[in-house]
Amino acid sequence: MSKVIFSNITKRFPGVAGATAVDRLNLTIEEGTLVTLLGPSGCGKTTTLRMLAGFETPSDGTITIGGRDVTNVPVNARNVGMVFQSYALFPHMTVRENVEYGVRLLSLPKAEMKDRVNTILETMALAQYADRSPSRLSGGQQQRVALARAVVTQPKVLLFDEPLSNLDAQLRERMRDELRAIQLRLGITSLYVTHDQSEAMAISDRVVVMRNGVIEQDDSPLNVYSRPGTGFVAEFMGKANILNGKVEAVDDTTVSVRIASTVAFALARNGRDFKLGQAVRCVVRPEHIRVDADGTMEAKVRRVVFQGAYVEYLTDLEGQECVFLDTDYYKSGVAEVGQTLKLSIDSRPVWVLPETETATLGKAA
Amino acid sequence: MTLVSQATPPARSGTSPAFLRKIVVDPWLFGIFALVTLSVLVFAALPIFVVMKQAVVTDHGFDLGVLIDTLSQSFVWTSFLNTLLLGATSAVIATAAGFLLAFCATRTTMPGKTFVHGVALLPIISPPFVMALAVVILFGRSGLITRELLGIRNANVYGFHSLVLIQSLAFTPIAYLNIRGMLQSIDTALEDASASLGASRWTTFSRVTLPLVTPAILSSTLLVFVKSVEDFGNPMLIGGNYNTLAVEAYSQMVGYFNLQAGALLASLMLVPSMTAFLIHRYWVSKRSYVTVTGKPSTQTIRISGGVVVPLTLGCYAIVAAILLFYLTVVYVSFTKLPGVNNTLTLDHYATVFTAGFQTLTNSLLLAGIATPITAIAGMLIAYLLIRKAFPGSFLLRWATLLSFAAPGTILGIGYVSTFNAAPLLLTGTAFIVVAAMVVKNLQVGIEAGSNQLRQIDKSIEEASTILGASNTRTFFQVTLPLLKPALFTSLSYALTRSLTTLSAVIFLVSANWTLITVTILSQVETLKLGVAAAYCSILVFVVLAILAVMQLVLNSASKR
Ligand SMILES: Nc1ncnc2c1ncn2[C@@H]1O[C@H](COP(=O)(O)OP(=O)(O)OP(=O)(O)O)[C@@H](O)[C@H]1O
Ligand SMILES: [Mg+2]
């Protein structure tokens, strides 16, 4: 009913010569799922979202909602809801009036209108603030009003543009979970924009990583993190070591990759083709390297950053930079710059990047 | 086999160009836009062009001979130079006085700031020629000061010197408010920083404060200059032989029925006005170092002690002069025959409320109609210009700017010439007076509305649209309420201006629709000073009362 499809969507802004904010984007949001657009500043997330809302018109391509082409449908006739970064609550109306605003435009019977508003106010635990001005609410409460106002009209699609970026860290996590819970309960198709990768992974059914107006990877949160399609995605999704290696041996099920004279792994091949002697790039997350007196890997400490819960080491692995975290520093003590550490790598989560930087190969694995 | 190019997908059918789409999405709003633009073009731009055309085209078509003839007459150049000289002198003096007041009010420990502020604003809310009336009463042939106090029998109050005095005092508030606003928005930490680096008070003032407020000083000078060029009432009453363009145009039109000369003189007024206005808009206002952050910057008062005394005395002198003039007018309104028979009386008020009541109610009625139209149209135009760039917006922007920069005289003459035949036969009607009031005061509302709109988060309006509201509905239910402060500014300005305006409407009033300012002028000309004073007092009182009520309403409405 409300599956969203972007086909070949391109957006160029007039006056910005040569710059394409969104470039031939193809994206499907399945009914009832929450898809996150993730990426660095200026990569076109907001533009994509605003084209779905109708605030921007695509330069090319079509957008459909539930099979209906809405590319040229005005904003107020699309039946989408939106939670704005600044909440955009009407400052001259009370909480109730804010929530009522969209419902009034539906020309429902008065009783049903009242009912809907009251129900949503109850659901969002806002009933007691109904007659307050939004300026006299806390950030979290304002956020809930914004959400209540967006969903009370029962839109087909719900849009979020960095809705949590105005909240402090603790509240952000709580609201994130609340948003997700309500989205799941209402089963509403949603597009969510953020540049916070942990938020994206926590809340989404799928994460779409964008870069310069192009989709880098469109995948499940787990895959985007553990099977990044490109080095960019790997580094964007958290700290990552991208280590150059060489294929030493290939058999039916495994591939052996050597990173350094002291480091080599045997990895599951998962049907991917490797050639003997082929150069590959491996993604190794810092949390999968640990200090190990029995480890074979040796690296020289270049920098030590004490972080409380862990110590972050930047080491030199035969010319390659390698970062890792030591949460057990209290046992063996903190190493010093210049010292050579014995380490071991858990090879199971190590991921060999597909060769072409543009492929979305995570799915293939 | 067919080859399909993958590089450029075929254009989607049914796609309209971006500018057409804007219209299609919002036909209602575009309709309003078209209507507003058309009205502004007809009532603001057209009359001005008609006057300019009249200046060069006679009944026999374009006639260079007539033009040269008129231009070679000395009264044209005398009045042109008179206008420039008066404007420049008043601008310099008013700006200096305004700066003194503003500096003392924001940077020194001068006592009685609230009082100084209140008095300094009086000239803004009253017709400028209240001052002229006071000057005649005080310094005229039978003046309270010249004759009663000093015993001078043949004092000549008329001429340049009086005009400078009057205009300087009348326009000081403009400079005061302008410069005060900038001084307040400059973080005093800058001055503290200078002091902490070892600079003396004078160095800090001349090297930090003064350069930072220079844009406001320049802008005040230009604004006062424009006001002075436009001023009709004062030169008319007190100029004597010192004729300015506004007065000369009026007498050519009304006195000699010389339409072509009147139109030419009025067009000449555009030269200094537009020049000053354009310099202001495109040069001075871009030179401001002050960034509007929306939060008031810290203001600490650092200047105290000895220097404050002479500064304070200067401010008090200005305030005393203003007060003296206004109190004189009030006093005279209760006096039988000032200078001759000083017994107190209510006769003048009796006259106003009986024989002269019509003109007062006319003014109130027409200003009452014009004010809300001006304010709402101002907000609407600001919205259309800032938020919806419909094709053709530039027409609207330029026409409103033109109407603001053009002196009232040219607008008045333009109205008479443009709307005297079908299908726009409007002369003699109330409509034409209201239209002049609206057009002349529109720009202030547009300016206030635009500034406010730029500070309102655009997503608030987007939230309304995405909830299903049309743009028209969004404007009236979301934008307009949020523009309340700008609306109030615009309402107050439009009301005061409409009630006190003279230069444009003097050409438009008719037997049925005469206005209080025009009546005051003719009372002064016939030396019925008591009645004129009574009118002025009532006018000032009415404006003050309405402004107070509006302020109350605004305050109670924003308390929620
Ligand atoms: N109205 C506009 N006019 C011109 N260029 C624009 C406009 N809006 C966005 N852009 C450009 O389009 C590109 C994508 O912008 P967009 O706002 O979609 O980025 P974003 O991914 O949301 O970034 P952020 O994380 O900073 O919000 C940017 O290069 C931006 O400069
Ligand atoms: Mg964005």
C-alpha cells in the first residue's frame, strides 16, 4: 500500500554549476519498514528526503508511493508526515492545537477528530501537557509532540530529518528507542536521515550509506557494519583498519590472506572468487585485535590514548597503520610509545573488501 | 537492432518548467500575488511614471522647447538648490543631535533616560508641522518669545533658519532610533577590549565605537535628507521666500495651474530622493559590521563621571526644545488669542468638535481603513517576496521600493493626473486617499516583515504544508501570527503616518473628504493658530492613545 520507490532520481540545484546533489538514485522502501539514509554532511540525504516530502522537485526520475506516481504531486496532497530537526512546532499554538492542526484539515466528524487527538496524546504521554505552549516543554517532550503531530493524520510515509540531533546524548538514546517502538507499532513506512552511524544501526531495518549524491551501500545494519561494500562505508560505520594483504592460498571453502610477516588469516570464501597472489584489502575492526602474550602478531606502538574504559593504541604494522582498543589494560599495564606489542586478531569477523569500490557486494556474501 | 542511449534518459512527459510548477502548485496564492503586484504597479509605479511623462510631454506631444523653457526659469533651480541645501543642513544637524542622544542613552550614566527617550519620540508620532506651528507662535511677529519676552516687533520667523531648526528637531528622532539600535547591538565587550588594551576613553570612542556606528550615522543622514526633501508642511508654513521643490511644485500645480511645471518639479524631487535612497540601500546597509544574532548583546555602561555632564546638558537642551514646542502648542490651544489675549479658554476645542469635527472623523476613518490594509498587505508582500519567488517578483519588489523612495508630492500629483478619467476615475473619492496612504507606508511593513520572516524557521511553515494545509492557509494560520511583532510595527507606523501625512494627500482631498492635516495647514495659513493648535493637540493625543491601546492588546495577546 505504501511502498516507496525512487527510480533514477537526480537533483541538480539551479545556479550551482556542475554540482549534482543526488545522482541517479534508486531506492525502495518496503511497506512498514524504516530505512535510514546515512552519510557525511552534504551527501544529499536531506535533499532525498525532501524530494519524497515534495519540498524539492527531482530534476529527473520518478518517485512512487504505494504505486502512485507522486513526483509532481504538491506537498500538501501527498499524505506524508514529517518530524523536523528543529521540531518546527507552531509556537503560537498549544500542544493540543499543534496536534489538531493536521487532523482538522481531514474534515473528519468532530467526535472522531477529538478521539484521534486524545488517543495520540495519551499514547505519547502528552495528555497532561495538552494545553501548554510548546516553548514550555522539555526537548524530549517537544520531540514527542512533533512525532504526535506527524502521525496523527495517519500518513502513508513518515519522514525524519535528524530528529534527535537537538537532544543530549542520554535523551537521544531513549527517544531513539521510543521512535522506533512507535514506528513498529504503527507499522508505518519510514525514511530516516541521520549522520550518526550508531543511531542508524540501532533504529533501521535497512541502512543506506550515501556519498556525494550516490548510494554506496544499501543493506541491513549488520551487513553494513560487518560486510561493508567499500572502504568508505567501512570507515564511515565506525573505526576500521583497512589493511593491505595478498592471497596466499585458495581452496574450496577458504582463502588465506597475508597482511604482514607476522599476520595471516584463513577466511571463509563464501563463494567469492580469489586468485593466488591477488592484492586484497581487509577490514579489521579495532575491537577484534587484542593484546596477547601468546599472539604471533607484532606491532610497534606509535601513540597511546587513554580513554578510561579502554586504551586506544595506534601501532605500526610493518608500515601499515593499525588501531586497536585494549579494554584489559589494567591486567598487563599500559604500553609505551616505541614498545613492540604481541597481539592476536580474531579472524572470523575479518572482511575482505570487494575489489570495485562501487559495488554493493555485501549482499552477495 | 536499436541502440538506446543510457546516458540521458528521455525527459519525463508531463513535466512542466520549474516556474510554471510553482504557479500550478498554488494557484490561489499566485492569484493573490498577481493581484497584489498589479495593484502596486497601478497605484505606486504608474502615477510616478505619469508625472515623469507629464514633465516632458505636453498636449502637443514631446516638446523639448517647453521643457527647456521651464528648465531655464530660475525658480526651478533656486528651489532645487534650496531643497538640497536644506536637506543637507538638516541631515547633518539632526544626525549629530540623534547621535548625542543615542550615545548618552546607551553608553553613559546620564540620568532620566526614560524621560529623554519618551520626549525624543514625540516628533515621530506627530505631524512634522506641529513644530512649525510652535515656531510661529513663539517667534512670529506677535510671538510669545520674540514679542512678549524680548519685545522685538518685527521678528522675521520665516525662512531658512527656522526651517533648519524645525526640521532638525523634527527628524532628530529618526537618527536617534537608528543610531541607538546599532549602538545597542554592538557588544560593549569590544569597547572593553579596547580599554583593556590600554586605550583611553577618547581613543576607544574614536577608534572603536565611532567606526562601528558609522553605517548607522550615514544611514541616518541619508534618511533625514530624504525626509527633508519630502517635507511639505514646514517649508509651506515657514519657508517664506525660501521655496523648496515640494512647495514650488504645489504652487505651480494649485496656484498657477501649470501642470507641466508642477510635474517637472516633482520629478526633480526624485533625483535627490532616489540617489540618497539607492546609496542607502545598496551601499551603506552593506557596510554594517553588526550581525544580527537574535540575542541581545551584553550592554555595560562604562562612561561616568565628568564627561557625562556636558553630554547630558546637550541632551537636555534638545529635549527641552522639543518639550517647549509641544507644550506651547498645547498651551495655545487653550488660549484665546496668543500674544494678544492670553486668557484660558475651551473655545478652540469647541470649534474643533462642532464645525471642524468632520475633518477629524474623516482622518480617523480613512486612516483606520488604510492602516490594517497597509499592515496586512505589507506582511503578505514580505511573505511573497521572501518565501515564494513567483515569476515576476522583481516587479513587486521594485514598485514598492519606488513608492517608498518617491516623495509624497510626486505621488499626489501622479494620483491626480492618473486617476482623473475612466476607467480609473477616482479623484475626489475616499478610495484615492486611502490608496495613497497605503502605498506610501507599505514599504516599512514589508521591510519589518521580511526581516522577521528571515528569522522564522522555514520548517515551521513546511510543517503546516506537509500536514495538508495550502500555502494560503499556511500564511494566514501560521506565518501571519508569527509575524505579530512586525505586524505591530507596521500597524503603528501606518497609523501614525496616515494620520499625520500631508504632502501626498494635499492634492487628493476634496470637499467631501478633507483631512485633519490639511485643515491644520489652512488654519495656520489664515492665522487661526488657536484652532490649529487644538487640532494638533488632539491629533497627538489620539495617536498616543491608539498606540497605547495597541500595545496593551499586543501585550495581553502574547501572554499565554
Ligand atoms: N537549496 C539548495 N540550493 C543549492 N544547493 C543545495 C540546496 N540544498 C542543498 N544543496 C546542496 O546539495 C548537496 C546536498 O545537500 P543536503 O542538504 O541534501 O545534504 P545532507 O546530506 O542533508 O547534509 P547534512 O548532513 O549537512 O544535513 C549539498 O552540496 C548542498 O550544498
Ligand atoms: Mg541534512
